[in-house]
Amino acid sequence: MFEVHRERSVDWKPTAVVALATSVDQSQVAVAREDASIEIWNAAPGSVGWHCELAIPGRDDSVISSLVWCQSISSSCSSGRLFSAGLDGSISEWDLESLQQKTVVETIGVSIWQMAAEPLQCARDSRVESSRDNDDGEDDDDDDDDDENGINSTASGSDSEEEELVVQRVAVGCDDGAVRIYVVREEGMEYYRSFTRVEGKILSVVWSLDAKKIFAGGSDGCIRCWDITTLHEVYRITAGLGGLGSGPELCIWSLLVLRDGILVSGDSTGSTQFWDAHQGTFLQALTYHKGDVLSLAATPSHQGVFSAGSDSQVISYKFVPERIESVKNTVEDLADCAGNCWVFVGSNRVHTHDVRALTVATPLISEQGEFLGAPSRKKHNYRKPLGMDYRKWALPGVPMLISGGDDTKLFAYPANTFLDFYPHDICPAPQRLFMQLACEPKVVGCPIMLTQHPGWLDVSMINVGMRNDLKAKTMDIKLGKRKGRSEFPDKREKHLLMGNPSKLLARIKCKASQRIICSAISESGNLIAFSDRIKPRLFELKMKSSTECEGGKGGSKIKKHHLPENLLPAHSMVFSADSTRLLIACYDRKIHVVDVEKFELLHTFDPFTMDRRGQTMSRPPITRLYASGDGQWLAAINCRGDIDIFNLEILRQHWHISRLDGAGVTAAGFHPSNKNVFVVTTSSNHVYVLDVDAKQLGEWSKRFTFGLPKRFLEFPGGILGLSFPPSPKATSVIVHSASAMCLIDFGKPVRHDENDLTNGGSLALDSLDHTKHALANGKRKKPNHKALLTDNNFVIVAFRDPVLFLAHLSEQSILVVEKPWVDVLQNFRAPVYRHLYGT
């Protein structure tokens, strides 16, 4: 039973998705947004597998137009290297180890519309075959072939041969009508050659699967085929002949090459056209879009094609081989008779605005543990989680189609069974704002909330009071017919405690050319810190007296303090519980402890990890920091999901915890009832209770972590945060996502539904379990069977609107920061195509 204070005044404006790209190993999906930021999503199967692992802010002066993954020269990075191109004509590489953007190609003076990476496997095969043939021939021919392919390496010996196997080329379509070729090197990209400029702009570009030709679509309505060796134009296609129009008003927005020798194009007339890639002849045109076709994608088998456009539709087409059974299965014969072999399957319209990007990912099995999404062999035991059927088809090896557009949303579809299941909303709250609450500040009598925007910080006072026109009522979470689940009542406004709108105390802005990376507010509420790309900064919030303000009303003022010099920009920061120290995780991958009273550096932690050989491993950037309530412990979590525990009293590293169950960390925190208890949740929806002092799993985790109720493993939306009751006797925690919240009481037994299955799997921390050291809140008597049937644990409550933040105001009241999606849509530009009812 909770009193809920709802806050809706937050200014939340997510930005559009402009590009998508799948990593080399198919395990990650990169998302580029209109504000030039990059997000890395784990394309792992299961209803909770989609997790935003990294979010790197972009530069204000750049606009991303295209993304591409290339093979990494280093074998340690299986996902590859991520590059982006911008409308300013520059190409940047996104270092996923340091979480920084590095420009590898300075602006070429014209906009870049699209990039395309050379098919790596085909390029490897062709180079290996050519090298074998040239062993029997002349050395001069070998050199010429290498020069023509643009893969000459400056290295010598075995290093040169190894590099030739991973060197990859990238084609760039430019605004001046030229297609430029770059070679990916270890230090960045190196310009190689350009094709002859043509009239208009090159809007789309794609490689042939054998990497011998390049296809380019322009703003003049033509598709050109170029020979990569001779740089000559092989043929030219006038796309308007097969569609609804031609001439300068027709633009080729997207191109796709299939392995059976078919070229697919999407243009501004709404036509998806199929061409013979060898001869450049027209095969078929399908016009089901009511606006521009902006993106194309294909299934891994190349038997299905997807198109998306400005009419907010995602359409599926399928190849029907039954119509050519009498023809020999050769590329030439297939192209000759494929004119009527592509049929319309169906469409989905879950987006409200233009769909700009499509990509296909084939998830793999996670690094550790057993996959949680595989359905039971007994089909009658399966139960859909909260009305969603995503878990039915999200299995290892099953290809997923991902779409993104101007409505900022990401949706996943089963690529092989496109119409059988409803699309899955990957991120119900895109670009969620970072928020932090100071429940008992010294400057004012009400809680203070810090909200981090890209360019400023808002410090607001939460008025936890009653509205005059609304009678206070307590929200009673009651279980419905389905065990362990609940939803807000239909008329929930009458069941929730709503206070007056929050009052803005101060707004702290950074420089116009910078963006805020991280921020923190002290428990006392008077100290605020943030970091941009230049350095960390510290401010103090003070309340003005009535005589200092105009009109005799009180207000607030901000005083700036200077932190120690030579501090690099930070990825994360947090204040100690007593508000006397600021802990900063900087770009140098070290944690600096700063005394905020004397403004001096007290200590620097240098986290280290030893491999099996006893050698120090590379340190990933630390993206999360958590301090215990007694000021003894500091938990640092890096971007890979590894956890390091530090003792702030003796200033030493205490414990290193490897990536839990092969999944990323989604939320964590120290429990108020026992400062040695550290609670961690992962993207696989596992809850770990760690005993920091004993360096081992807590008693609760030993018993229940791998036997959680199935309803919690199917928790919708992905865990975003934890909230602990501010009471030394509390044993519970509220786990929340953007779609629901779940109440977990560590002092109660875990009750399973009838169809819940125990989740098996090995734990990497089992080797540390050598003593019987139980958690203070985990010691309890043998549970009573009657209590097992009556006590409600793991109660899930669904939200109607996206929730950005949830925190306890007291033991029996919580703050919920939400925003109706209808209000968010009002901030977007109107869609290019709007369907009118009845037409």
C-alpha cells in the first residue's frame, strides 16, 4: 500500500532515429539519433534482452546521416568498429572502449548521405583465391591486383598478410555527385579513389556481394553501376520507368543487393523496384507505400525484403520460388524469370511518423548461463507476459527486423514470421533523462530533484502536498485474477496522491558548444556537480532571504566552486552520503576522490583486473558509481558490466566481480538496512544480492537468484532503476522500468506461479562461496506454508504512461515521474504522410 506522488512537468524531448546498423557479430545494434548521439543496444534474445548498454552524446555541430560497422583489426573486438558519416562531410569513429568520438576524416566540403561497407567474407575469399593464383604467376601482376583493390599495406612479412585479411573498404555517397572509396586502417580511414562525378546527389550506395561493383542511387532518378577495378560506369538505370514517375523529382533513397543477382531500390514515388543486377534490366515494381521509401532490408536467407518509408509503414515482400520450378537454378535463369516472383506479404504500422531506418540482427546465445527465452516443450505451460508475445519468437538464431524513425521509437519484428506476432517496443522511454532525488535536503524543507538535460541541469523542489481540488486517497495495489500482477485502475487519477507541480529552484547551463555527460546532487541538496567534455564542475545551491529578492519573496542562487586542476572529463560521479566528498570517474579510467570542503584531491583509485596469466587487463570506462549510506563502500560498474568495490575508509580496492550471467548491469544500489548489502539487476532480469564485506553472494541470492518467478523474468520494458525505502528496518526494494514496477521483499519467501520454471545455470561467483556469511536481512526462520500462499512477493504493477524515474519519498510513499506519450508526440514535427480516417 503506497501513496504515489505523480510528477509530469518534466521537459522530456527525445530525438528521432536517423540510422541503424548491426555489428559484425550480429550481437549489437547501433542507433544514431538526430542530436548526433549514439546508442549501443544488445540484440540478445528474450523479452528483456534488449538493453541500451552504451549511450554516447554527440556534438552539437554535427548531424549523423549514416552508420556502418567494419571488421576490427584486433581480434579481441568481435563486434567490429563503428563509423558514422555526417552532413558536414566528416567521418567519425566511435570508440566503444573509451566512449569517445574521434574524427577520422575531416570534412570533404560536401555532405555525405550514405556509407556502405564492403562485404567482408566475399572480399576475403576473393583475395585468398587471387593470392593462390598469383603464387604460380608473376610478382608484378600480384602487385597490380593489390593496387587495383586498394588494399596495399605498408606492413611487411606476416603482419602484412594478416592485415590484408581484415582490411575493408567503405564506399561513401556524397552531395556533389561523387562516390568516394576509403580504406579502413588501424588508425582510422584512408582515402583511396573516387568515381566520376555525376549530375545530382548520390543519396544511396551499396556494394555487390562479390565486392567487384558498386551501385549508386541519385537525386536524378538514376541507378548507376560502377566497376570497382576500372572505375568505369557499367550501366545506368532510369528508375522511373518501373515506378510512378521519373525525372528530377524522383530520388533513389535506398538500395539493396540480394545474393541471387537482384538489385532492389526504394524511391521517392513509393515504389519498391527489383532489377537484374547483372544486366540492369527491370524485373518488377511493387507500389504499396503512400510516400517515399526511405530504407530497405533483407532477411539473412535473402528470400524476404522489407521496406519502410514516410507513410510510417513497414512492408514485407517474399520471394515465391514455386513459379520458377521448371527453370534451372542458375543466377542468369533466375534473373530472367523473376519478374513476378516477389509478392506483397503484409504491412505493420506501429510508428506514428516517418520510418527512416531498418536493420536485421540475428541474436546469438549469451556469453554465460542458459538462455531464458526458450519456450518450454509443454506448450500448454506457456503464458504470455502481460499481453506481449515477443518472447514466443525471440529465440537464438531467429532473425529480427528493427525499425526506427521520427517518433524516436524502436520496434522489433520477427523477420521470418512478420505478420504472426505484434511488433515489440524495444524502448518505451527513449533517451530517458537522468534524475536524482535528495529526500532530506538542508536548504529547503521538501525533497529536491536534479534533472539532467543535454545542455542544462534543472534543480526542482518537489511539493509533496495535496491539491485543493483533489481528495487524497491511497493507491491499494491489489492482485487481480492473474497471480502476482496488477495494473493501475482505470480511473487512477482518483487513486493517486498528486501534489502541486514542482517548483524550479535553479537552472545550471553549460556552454553552448558542449553537452552534459554526467551529473550528481548531494544528499544535503546544496551541492551539484556535472561534467561536460571539458572538465567536471561544482556548484553550491543557496537560498536567498526575502530581503535579497525582488518583491520580498525568497529565491535561490548558485555559487560556483573550483575543483582541483588537471581533472579530466568524467563518465560518472556521485557524492558520499555525508556530502563531504565527490567521487569522479574520469576519462583516464581512474576514480578521483575530491574533498568538497577544502576543494582538494584526497585520493585516486586505479582499478585493475588480472587475467588468468596474472597480467593486468585493459580497464573499460566506469559508467556507474554508487556510494553506501555509511560512507564505507564505493561500487564502480564499467561499461562491460564488471563491478569493482572500493573501501573508502582505508582507500583500497576491495573486490572485483566479473560480468554477472553474461549480461549487462541495468541498475544497482546499497540497501539502507544493511550497508554491506549491494543489490544488482542485470539485463536478463536476474537480481543479485551481494555481501560486500564477505566478498560473496548473500544468503537470499544463494537461494533464489536462479529460481525467480517467471513473471519477473518476463518483466516488461527492461529494468531502469531501484528504489529502497529510507528505513533501517526495511527489507524491500522497488524495481521499475518505463512500463511497470515490481515490489520485491527480501524478507519474504519467493512464491512461484504454477507454470514458473526454475532457471538453472552456473554462477561465476560460486568459487567465492566458502563461508557461511548470511545477509542481515536474509536470516529468517523456515517459511510457513500458509504464509507462502498469502504473502505477495514480486508484485508487478503496470504503468499506463512511460515512467522516467521512481524513488521513495518515505517508507510508504513514492515519487513517480511520468509523461504521457501523447504529450511527447506534440513536440515532434508533423509526419510527411498522415493517414486520414475513411480514406
